[in-house]
Amino acid sequence: MRFIIFGLAVLLSIGTGDAGAAGDDEQLSARGVELLKQGKTSQAIDEFLRVIELNPRETASRMNLAVIYEREGRLDEAIYHYEKVLNVEPRNVTAHNNLGVLYSRKGSHDESIGEFEAVLEIDGKNAQAAKNLDVAKKTRDAAKERERQIESAKKAAEANPKNPGAVYNLARAYAFYGKKEDALAWLDKAISLGYNDLAYLKTDSALESLRNDPEYQRLMAGR
């Protein structure tokens, strides 16, 4: 299952703000939206930043900034602006939902769950948020299981630092969960300690993520 993102379309409306600055806000925001439609993302960002510099409580430009940063993989910046939106509009379900997705991508699973639960407190029939909450809980549980298995293998290796089998098991645990650098370091150590079940090593599915890595190929050269 995948998370569902709300509100990826360009936001045209002006959010909460001070009335005295509304005219400038609207012109700059409209210009930012037009630049965004033209694919001039960096220039659009500049316009939206000018809007919130004039009026820090203006939320539509922050939402646009958050969406742009999210698409560009600038997650910390996207999170910052979603959080600022919620300071002004605590019942903004789009901001809550999208912030929940980003928290999950950052590994902050409890915070992610909290944001989806906030959506459902506001809108108890929001089916997309309910699906996202289910995904978030499963992602959190999977992360905990991953950490448990790695920690268990690590304790065994630390208790038996000269046992090549224990060291190899830690390497394969890291590899299985995509921690390639750690996996390769411990695999190198296992081989150095005399791990010699090469037939299993070459076919072990837990090491699949390492097969094309130059360091793995170096370790296996001539074996």
C-alpha cells in the first residue's frame, strides 16, 4: 500500500492573513501561480517567499511552497511550511495529511500517525486519511521489526566477535534491510574471520541488494 497525497494541484486561493497586506499578497501569489504553471519553479518559489515575508500568516503560498519542496525532495523545507500552515489553520486537513506522509518518509512514524489521526478527528469519514493511517501503522510496525532483527543480530555478533557465522548473520540482516554500507563492512569482517560457506553466500537472497556493488564484487573476487 502507498500513501495518498492530498492537494497536489496548484493552490489558487489566498489563505488567512492580515487584511492590510491582502492586495500585495494577491498580486505576488497570483504571479507565483502563473510562474508555476509555466514551469518556472525557482521563480515561483521566490514569489511565494515574498508573499510570506510580507504576511507570515498567509497560508496558500506556504501550501504551494510545501508542495513544490515536497516534489523536489526537499522534505525538511516542506515540513516546515506545512507546520507553519497548521499554526494558522489547525483544521487544514490537506496540511495534516501531507505532513503525515512526509513524517513517515523521514522515519518519524509516531508523528505521522498523529497527523492522520488529526485528519480523522476533523473529518471522521475521510477515507483517504483512514487508508493513510493504516499504511502508517503498518510502516511503523515494519520499522520496529526491522530494528528488532538488526539489534538481535548485532547483540549476537558483539557477544561472539570472532564467530564468523554470527558476524555474517549481522551482515545479512543489514543487507536485507537495505543498509548496504553496514552490510558490506560486516561481510568483509565475516570473510576475514574465515566465513567459508561460499555457496550459500553467493545465493543468499538476503544479500541481493549487494550483488551489483563494486565492494561486494571485490570481496567475492576469486572465491
